[in-house]
Amino acid sequence: MRWLEQHWYRISPLHLVLWPLSVLFTALAALRRLLYHTGVLAVTRMPVPVIVVGNISVGGTGKTPLVIWLAQLLRERGYHPGVVCRGYGGSARGPQRATIDSDPSVVGDEAALLARRCACPVWIGAQRAAAAHALLATHPECNVVISDDGLQHYALARDVEIAVIDGERGFGNGMLLPAGPLREPRRRLASFDALVVNGTALFLRETLPSDVPPFDMTLRGKTFYDLLNPAQQAGPEHFARQRVHVVAAIGNPHHFFNHLQQLGLSFTEHPFPDHHAFHASDLAFAGSDAVLMTEKDAVKCEAFSSGNFWALRVDAEVDLELGELILRKLGK
């Protein structure tokens, strides 16, 4: 899959070869959305407001850090949020709760991370409506549901839609799958309640719909923790004279690599496919003093940490006006 992604973000003759399939994908996606919009396919509305955080492109854009930020904001404002997500990469099939002790191979790496960071109930399920029903049945105190991804799961009615956009990669060649990275056409952006741009992208903001408010988001973090002993923490200076290897199995690994370079670190980078199921052999680098990784990868590597595995904790820094916008919509 990664070889195909490389063609999405550069001029390539492969675009022309795959273009007919993109036309078919576009037509089927439009038909599917129309069937939900007209009621031919059933849409389930929850008894509480639903906020969907997602993107129109394939790959990571920063959705999960934004969900964590949003859950914290809602708790601070007196709400009792719950989170649902697909549980991608996990073996669970039906709705299931993810907890701080859940096995990532069962519930998925993102759900395991959300359960640790959100401080609220987290449920997984390929069918978002079923997962939301299970969450509310088990946790009746929840009065708002946040869906991590799920923009294209129209069976779950939503009250607020937020699109997260990768400020570094944008929309690639602007084509739909499989010729490009888009799941839906760019005109879909005009129907969102808010657009969140992860990273500086002035060139990108000029092309966004003028009637949908855009907000800036930056991922901040410079403290690492030891996977065997999370209480043991260190700054980037701790690794200054060490032979460092960095792994990243996220949608855009170069986001993470660039962040570490900005912290002044020198390292050998090892990108892996998104949601890669790590094994000890993947991280057995000869002569390595330290292996650094993302929090999402850390939940999968704790079981075989050799004592020199470190994860970087990151937090989303978001324009506070986004929070006020969401609160106003929930108030309605």
C-alpha cells in the first residue's frame, strides 16, 4: 500500500492508469451517500449529540490527538463524553469496551491509546452505531459521543462534523481512490462544521471553502517515557550522545521524524505501515542505545520492551475558538 501512496503525492503516470477506477469509486461513494440521505438506507440517531472527527483522505492526519483534546475540553465544561472508534488492527468483531489494560491486538492500537488518554469510556466496533449503542447502554451518564473517524459511516447520524487535514501533505493529487488519496471529493469539505489544519499550511488554507471556519492545530511534545517504567522520563538531551533508532507505524511517519529533528535529535528512521503489528525482531537494531516511538506504537511494544524503548507523549494544541464553536452547537 505504501508504494501506491508515494504516487498519490507526486506527478505519476499511474494516475492515468487508475483514473477509470477512481471515476467508478466516486460514483459509488456518491450513490451510497445519496441512499443514506434519502432514507433508503437506515440512519441511526443516538439520544445524545454525536461529534464525528475524521478526514476525507486516507492516512493519518492527527484525528486521535484531536479526539483526546476534545474529550478533555468537554469534561472541563461539565460534559460526560464517550468515544467510539473502529478498533482497526484488532481482532475484536463486535462492540467491545477498550480499557487501559486492553490488548491492542484485540481492540486496536488507537483504541488502546484513547482508553489511556481520554479518561472516559471508549468502545470499538466496525459498526459505529452499534458501538455507540453499547457505550450508552453501559454508561448512561455519557451525554455526548465522539467518533474517532467514521465520516463515511453514514449509518450513524451526527450533529457535528470536523475534518482534520494534514497541513504537510494536503490532498495530494486531488484524486479519489485508488488514483489518489481521497475518500470523498474535496467539495465535501463545504458541508463540515469545522476544518482543522494540522501543521502550518498557508497555501492550503487559501484553497479551503470560505464558508467553513478553519482552525489551526499543532502537535506538541518533548518528553519521552520509558515503556518499562513510564514514571521515568527524559528530554531530548538524554539521547544526545546515543545511537538512536526511531520507528513509526502511523499514517504519516515523516510528521514524527520531522518533529524529532526539530527537537535536535539525530537518528536512523524506520517507517512502518500504519497500524503495523510490531514484533521484537522489528526493533532488534544492532548497536542501538535507544529506540524511540510514538505513543500509538508504544502500546503494542510494551510487552517485549528491552529496557531501551522510549515513547514521546504529544498533545494537540488547538485554536480555542474551535472548542467554543463545538460548545455552541451542542448547546443548540
